[in-house]
Amino acid sequence: MPDSMVTVKRKCPACGCDTESKIRIDRHGNPYYVCENCGVVVYDRNWYLCPVNEWQFQKLMLEKKPEGHFLYDTGIEIIGAVIKDGEIETEEFPDEVECLSWLIER
Ligand SMILES: [Zn+2]
């Protein structure tokens, strides 16, 4: 499995430490990180945003901001988008898990 490129800075809910950890996807398709201090597994979906409608998604594509990871569910397919350095990269997926796996590699 390719390495994750998405790192989150969080306060660990178990030990209270500040941790900087990579997001990974478990075999059920849930994104999580492992606290670098106590090793606890924390499920986390706060590292990407979901545009709520077509208009919001198109606005994002057009303005290419804010930077970040995005997941848009059209109802038919899932579109992943990454905005970085004024560039946008998008790809369509049949399901959310494949989209999340693609997102963490970017
Ligand atoms: Zn911890």
C-alpha cells in the first residue's frame, strides 16, 4: 500500500498529548491515525471537506481555493479533489473507500 501523504496535528483524546500523525485507511475503509505517544487508534474524518451541493463543488473547482482535500458525492459517483499550490487534481470513483485511499496519497 502506498504511503499516506496526509498528516494531521491533533490532541490525542486518550492521552491528551499533541500528536502529528499520518492518516491511514483500515480494512473497513475508515480513516484513522495512531497517536505517536500512546499508540491509540483514533478515527478521524476531519482532514477532508465534503461540498454539500453541485454549486459549492463547481465554485471550488473554479476558484481553486481553499487548499485541502475534498470528497464530493454526486449521488452516482464519488469525486475526489485536491487543491494545492493553486492547482486542482480530481478523479472519479465508484465508492468512498477508493476515493479516500486516493486522497491520502496526495
Ligand atoms: Zn495518545
